[in-house]
Amino acid sequence: MILVIGGGPAGFFAAIAASTGRSGLPVLLVDKHSQVLRKVKVSGGGRCNVTHRTLPPRELARFYPRGGKELIGPFSRFGPAETVAWFTQQGVALKTENDGRLFPVTDDSATIVGALQEAARTAGVEVRTRCGVTDLEREAEGFRVVLDDGSELRATKVVIATGGATGGGGQEGFTLAAGLGHTVETPVPSLFTFKIADELLSGLPGLATEATVKAGKKLVETGPVLVTHWGLSGPAILRLSAWGARELAAQDYRFTLRVDWCPSLERNQLDGLLAVWAEQHGRKQVSQRPEIGVPRRLWEALLERLGIPRDRHWAELGKKNRQRLLEKLKNTELAVEGKSLNKEEFVTCGGVRLAEVDFKTMESKRVPGLYFAGEVLDIDGVTGGFNFQSCWTTGRLAGEAMG
């Protein structure tokens, strides 16, 4: 028997591929929760961001803070194009949005969940829920498996695909992997938003704009930023949190975030633009702003923060206040005082050490017959369908190798 531990995207893909292989061995998928594919169901706001548009493997790998190098080879064998083809064969049409993300045309994650479950049924995969694994031991002919109800079974090959720590099931997989001699890199959250209690943002929930955000010297991202009731979110923030997952965790998520609200303009360009505007529009109130890409609500909040009345005329602003405004536009400092998970996004930085896994087959280099797939590995991508793609890829390769 082939045993798949974990009923997420990687586990289902591994089970389906193994069951359609030539081994002739029955495939059993177990999950300790009452429902399988829970993360697929809630992802993308309930729409399921299946993958990202097709990119060359090396370019695709750049979207993974951890695991990108190891995934280059696997992506050349089963990447986004193969994922789209697989779902098409299951009768699921996908659409590509402007930012490269792919969703089912139904905009309903239930379409993806249903396709995976039907493919597993068709392949003959047996699925058991509320069935956790408490112990896994290597024996001469395979593995002794102890379930959480105390019963035992024997498996010729096993794949651990229990997900990441913040997904609710990863700790089971980490414990089993460590018990068999694998190293588990300490898991910490990735893809999270920033808690910021600053008066500048207090009246701006819902405001979205382009910005460059910086944390320390090396963590820099440019893109959409969203003001929330608790701080800042949006793609730029999520990417920053992914690349800085370990560094920010080491700081207990307390650090200074610097924001450039005019990323398209260099400081000297913006300085000159403000000076010309003041000269040419001296009779206008400062609430009337030049076209620099800053939303009106944010502009007025910055004026209030600087103590500049909105009805003051540009001619009365003076060079000193203009420089103060320039500094706030290009370098607003905000104190981050914690993190909050991005809705349904619960991605983990950390997991089974990649050097201990053969990425041609996803088999353990330490324990013959043991395989890994998905986020239980020390692999994580930025938001945009990349985390699901690594699950489809590693699950497929592990299943093919077992089957």
C-alpha cells in the first residue's frame, strides 16, 4: 500500500499520480481533520488562485524566498502549463487575470475542490478523514504506521504532505519527519500584514495606493499597499513579509517601516515639481495637490500630520514646510507593532530541510521509501498562486515516483 499523509493540494496530487501509476499498489490518503482540501476551499477569497501564468522555470523560481533553486528542475517537468492542462482534462477552465494569477472561470474554489476529489475517486484513491498519524517507523519491507485511534497499518511507501505549521496540520508532519531523522527548519509565518497604530493611518482604512516599503537596509518592495483598520496590507506588504519572514520574526515583528508614497518620482524630481507647483499655483490652497500619484485622503492626512492647514495657500507654504512635506512623501516612518495573517493566507517559512530531499523524485535521502510534498518542506512563495504551484509540482513528482 502507498500511504499519503495529508489531504491538501500536494497530498491529493500525490495520491492521484501514485494511483494512476504502474505499481498496482492501493493508495490510501489520510487526514486528521474532518474535511480535506480546506486551504484550497478558502484560498483567494473563496475563488482559489490555482497558479500563476506560465514563466520559464528560472524566472518562476524567483518568486520563492525559500526553495526557488531546488524547484527549477521540477518546474521544467511539471509547471504552470502542465497544471493548466491537468485541470483542463478534468473539465475545469481557468482564466488569467491582469496580474498573472489564474482562477477557475467559475470564480468558485468549489470547482477546484470537486475536480480533485473526483479525480481521486476515479483513480481509486481511498480517503479517510479524522485519521491522524501518531507514529511512523521504517521497517525492512516498508513502514509501520500508528493511527491516532491506536490502530496500525503497513505501507510500502509513504508521502508526508501535511502542509505548513500555520495551516493547522503541519506540526504532525514535522514531528513524523523529525522522528525519522530529518531536520526541520524552525517554522515561522510568511505572508502576513503589519499591525500599525499610527494616527496617520487611522482615518484611511480602505485606501489603496502604490508605494515603496522598506524594513531595514535590504528588505524593499514596491507595489500596491492597502490601509486597513489594523495597519497595512496589500501585495507589497505581503511580499516584504515573505522575503523577511525570518528577520522580522527575530525582531518579534516590532520594527520601523519606511514608506515612500511617490515611488515613481526621485526625491529631486518631486522637490522640483513641488517648487514649480507652488510658483505657478500660489493662489490655490494646499489641499489642491499636484499630480504625483498620491490619493487625496492620504495627501490631506499628511498635511494634518505636519500641522499644515488645508486652506493655506501654496504661496504661503514656504520652502521649509515644502521640505517637510517632501520628507513625509518620500520617507514616512511607521512603527510596526506586530503581525496579522492575511485572511486565509497561512503560509509557513520553514519545514523539512531541502538538502535532505531528492528533488528529482521528492524521496528522502535519509529514509528509502519516504517522500515529501508541499509546504511541509522548507518552501514558500510570495502571493499570486506560487504556493499552490509548488504543491502541484512536488505532489505530482512524488506521486509519479511512488507509483
